[in-house]
Amino acid sequence: MKLLALLLVLFLTGCASVPMYNDSCTAALRAISECREEAVEIILPTHKQLQTIPPAKDKIVVAVYAFNDLTGQRKSKDNIASFSTAVSQGGTEMLIDALKTAGYGTWFRVVERAGIDNLVRERQIIRSTREEHDEDKDIQPLLFAGIIIEGGIIGYDTNIESGGRGARYLGIGRSTKYRRDVVSVSLRGVSTLTGEVLLNVQAKKTILSYGAGFDVFRFIDLDTELIEYEDGVAKNESVTFATRAAIEAAVVALIEQGDLRGFWKIRKSEGEENEELGN
């Protein structure tokens, strides 16, 4: 009976649901060295959707001053006062990246406003240097934006849906559980000439967390010896990636809304234009 129990534990240990490394990492671990993953470019489904938008007939000059976290939420930790925010504070950078990605860069000319102080200071250095060396070359004037893109991360709702399933028989059991969070963003386009809000959209992205576990708790040998074994794995979707996906979805919606309201036109293929003329 003891041998059977030992074989059972060894079998379960061999099937543990821990992440598997690739061959190079396995070799590195065998050599008792550090195993690292390579840096990769982040490409989300919304990123590809943003890239494949048909180009605009005329590029629009826009400015982004700030796209901040307006939720005020902190990371939740049991019995610990955490000062880390629940969502990324890099919303401005994500929004600028999304605007420059739209239609492979054929939609927006984004002017620098978040770091305008650095830009003005550098232009002053260039101007003073040229004056000292009697150079007559003038600095080109800064572009002004016709539309200011504003908004922010307006919501991070945690644990809006949760559940699980499990079963146990003769001290052997397995269970799974999940949780769903949601991050929401708001985006608007404001006219610099009139101050009127021309466009307004909101987008959200779910954040999924999943966990699975297997455990054994059983007495053997006339209930005098105990076998206890636990195994589990959890996967949590990145909040940063979800925030970026929501921002990219909002930019797609903003472009489509601007086309519907007549503020710009999405360039259509020749077949679509001929079809409209025929109708």
C-alpha cells in the first residue's frame, strides 16, 4: 500500500501543471544559470485592427496634452496598504502610439504637447546657437492642432463576475475558478477654434483571471499515514495590455464617428466609390 501511494505521488508530481520552459531555458536551468525571456513587440488584436483602417483623404493635425488615470484606484492587497495604482499611468503614451498607428500612420499628425517645455527649451537653444554663429537659417514654426484629443481612464471595475467548479472523491479533488474585471476609457475630440466637443466615444476591455488546482488529501495504511499533495496554476491577463486595447478600440471608434459626422473622410477603394456612384 505504501508503494502504491508513493507511485501515486510521483505520478502526480510528474504531471504538475507548472509552466514549461523552452529547450534553451531548460538547458540554462540544468547549467544552474538564470533563464530569461526575450523582449518582444506588443501586437494586440486591436492594434492590427487599428493598422488596417483605410487611410484618410487628408491627415488631421491633433494634440494630446494628457490622458490620465481618473479612477484613483489602488492595487488590492490583503492586509497591506498599497500605493501602487491599479492601472497604468502611461495612458498618454498609449494614446499617442494608437493615433500614430492608425492606418499605418496615414491618419493623424500628432504634435508634441506633453513635453512642450522640453521642445520650447530646445528650440531656444537652437535659436541662440545660430545667432552666436551668425547663421540666417530660421526655425520652422510649430504646427498648431485643429483638434485636441482628451479623455482618460475612467473606470476599473474589479470582480464584476466570478465563479468556479470543483469535485472531490475519496480525498482526491480538482477545482477551477475565474474572475472578470473591466477597464473603461473615454475619448473626445475638441475643436481648438470654438472649444466645442466634436467627437466623444467610450470603450471597455475585460480582464480575465483563471486558476486551476488539483489536490490529494488521504489517509492510508489503516488511516495511520497521510498523503497530501497540491498542484495549481493561475493566469492573469495583463491590465496594461487591456488598457492599451481599450484605448486603441476607442481611437477606431473615434475615426469611424468622425467619418459619420463629416469631420473627415475615410478613403474608400475604387470599387466602393464606383458602387456609391452607381447607387
